[in-house]
Amino acid sequence: MTDPALNLEDCVNDVCPWSGDPVSGDSLTVYRGAVVGFCNPGCRDKFNAAAAAFDAALAAKEKRHG
């Protein structure tokens, strides 16, 4: 889902971290406070899923090791 409040001009990258293709204005997300761009919504969604999984794994590890 595209957030209309996100602007391509605020994006911290010019190329998609998955494909290396130019980023697209309909494929932006926010990660740790920064606007990150992707070449298409599929790459964006793949990143969001991976980031959520990594964040959950880190939180679980922190909880176990306090």
C-alpha cells in the first residue's frame, strides 16, 4: 500500500536495494524514520516483511538475553 504522505524527493536511495533498478514513487516505505524507495510494490513489500522478521528476531533475542 502506498502512503500518499511519502515523497520521492525524501527518499534516501536512488536505486532499489533488491533489484538495482531506479526507485518508483509508488513503492516507498519508512524504515527507522527514513523514506526508502523500491522499484515496485513487490520489492517494497518483500523488504517490509524481511525487516519485520528481523526486528522480531532481534526483539526476541533481547528479551531472552535481557
